[in-house]
Amino acid sequence: MTATWEQRLIEVEVGAVAHGGHCVARYEGRVVFVRHALPGERVRVRVTEDAGGSFCRGDAVEILQSSPDRVEPPCPFSGPGKCGGCDWQHASWQAQRELKAAVVGEQLHRLAGLDWEVIVEDLPGGPEDWRTRLRVVVGSDGRPGFRAHRSHRVVPVDHCVIAAPGALDDVVDRTWPAKSELVVTRDAGGQVHLTEIGPPTVRRGRPVPGPARRRRGSGTATELAAHRAWNLRADGFWQVHPAAADTLAAVVRDWADCPPGGRAWDLYGGVGLFASVLAEQVGEDGAVAVVESSVRAVEDGRLNLSDLPQVTWHAGRTETVLDTPAFTDLPPDVVVLDPPRKGAGRAVVTAIARHRPVRVVYVACDPAALARDIAVLAQHGYELAQLRAFDAFPMTHHVECVALLEPVR
């Protein structure tokens, strides 16, 4: 059995960026996924994980030859062994977007066979003070913080440079019940909502979250996007960057272009952000069908879009709902989908393609999942027509993409 490399120090030349917030290096015939490094650097790496096989993981603990894109991380909790929330604080903001563009392009090439020039666009506000929704964990000592990378270990913090101003006031400067979690939302009006979730208990061998207690705010967040005010549960899903929801809605509006009286599907529709845009386009004589698995999101959506009778709601798993007569018998002109990080998957993508919509607008938070689903759509006669990418998560490796797919002409 080969001895593990864990905790071993090795010196490597850093290669290309890879999906997931690290770069690729090679040492003694093995791949090393290195965090806290940049392409072209020479670094000393401490191996943090080694399960054997062809690769291991490590942190750059000493920079021997630095990249011109390297900057001093603005957060004292960023770095090897510290908070795992940010991946690229050691890179300039311009370099961060270039790294993300390279990742999106590489995923499209490798998984979808496309050579596509990608530009990651910034959103207003800069790389700090943007995150409006946070989940803070509490260590066994009662101090709040965030987990280390790929670990349950809690790193205590007294501030967060990417958190929206005021979001963590009265949260990180006190102690809380050990092993509880704190769900924090700062809405568009500046109101902070805080819910404390008690320590989990074990029932039938499975962990169950503890009771939730509202500690601050009304619990109903007000957000602004797509020319509407939205009132929704503060702990429900909404884009974490204050400019992201409106930006994505604007792209969907431009690319969906659903005709008056037409029919549109909004899959994984959440509270109906994109449905509101589609409803404007189809008008009162058209129809927009929203599919969403979260019953709470559907409830919020119905309340927020009660003035749009052309919007109907279908609660359930997308792959299941698409097999019902309400969808199989009524083909759409346009489909918009915003699946979770794992993507829509072959079953859903095939069901969409079977109905031959004239346009598919795919909103994606994971470029690998997007590329896989584009490849499936290509098998059914669709091609990528346009793509935009946005830095909706500065300092992290995450990137938001919107792709327009049309039937091959």
C-alpha cells in the first residue's frame, strides 16, 4: 500500500485553473489540486487530503514565485486552514473573473465539445460587501463562524468582508448555543432578518435540525427585481448578490422573447422571478407554467404574482411534473430553466427537447452541469446561440451563466 502524502510538503509549478476554486499541479506523476495558488506560480504545498489514486489535494502555504495577479487577501480569515467560504481573495478582481471565464470555457470544451470565448461580467458594487444571505455556524465553544474548506471544523470570525453591511451586526460579536446555526438575510430595504436554528438531534439514526427561533426582523424579506417588489420568507431562496436577480431577469427578458398569447415554461421557478417576466411577454391571453419543488416557494410565488392570472403553479419534482398531461399535451414556445447546482439532467433536458420549443434559456450556477446539459440538448438538435456569464459571487469560485439554445438551422 502506498504511503499517504497527507501533511507532506512538496514544491510545485502551478498549472491551469480548475473548476472548484483550485489550480492543477503535478508532482511525481500525480495530480495535485492546489488552493490559494494562481496559474504560473511556484509554491510550496502542504498536502491536506490523500485518498490514494491519481490525485491529492493541498494548500499553497508558501509562495516562492508569485503571479502578477496576486494581491493581499483583504480578510484575515482567508488562507490555508482558515474559512472555506472564499476561494480567490488572493487574486485581483479582474484576475478572478478571468479565472472563472477560463473554467466556464474549459467545461464547455471538455463536456460539450464547444470552443466558446467566455467573458465574465462584473456586477455593480465591487468584490466586497455584497452577500445578502449567509448561514453562520456555531462551534462547540459557542463562537460563531464559518466552516473550513471540506471540513466541519468551525473557524470563528468577528466579521466577513463579503457580507452586506450590517448583515452580521449582533451576530458575530456574541456567543450562541453550541452547534446551532444562524440564518441571516439583509433584504433590499436594509432590514436584517435572523433565525436561530437549534443544535440538531438524532432521530432514527438521522440528524434532524433543532427548533427555529426568530431573533431579529419580521421574517418576511422585501426584494426588488424585474420591476416588482417581492415579499418572501427571509430564509427562502433568492439570489445572494443584490444586483443578480434583476440582471438575470433582464437577460431572460431579452432572450426568451415569448410571443403575445404564447406559452412558456419556467422550470425550477422558485418564487416566480422569471415567470413574472414571461407573463409580461405572453400577456393575458398567454400562459406561463411554473414548476417548483419547494412548497414554501410556491406559496410565496402565488402571493407575489396574484395579479398575473396567466401564471399557473405546479409543485413537485420537475422530472415528475413534466410527465403530467398539463405539460405533455401543451407544448411550450419557450422554456426557461434555473436548476440547482447538479443541473437539470438527461431526463428533464430530453423532455424539454421533445416539445421543440423555439428557444431554451438556461440559467446555471454551475458551469459543469450547464455544459453537460448543453451536450444533451445538442444530441436533440439544439445549439448554443448565446452565452453570458456574471460574477455574482466575487471572491468565490462560483459563477452565474445564462445560455440561449435554439434548434439547429
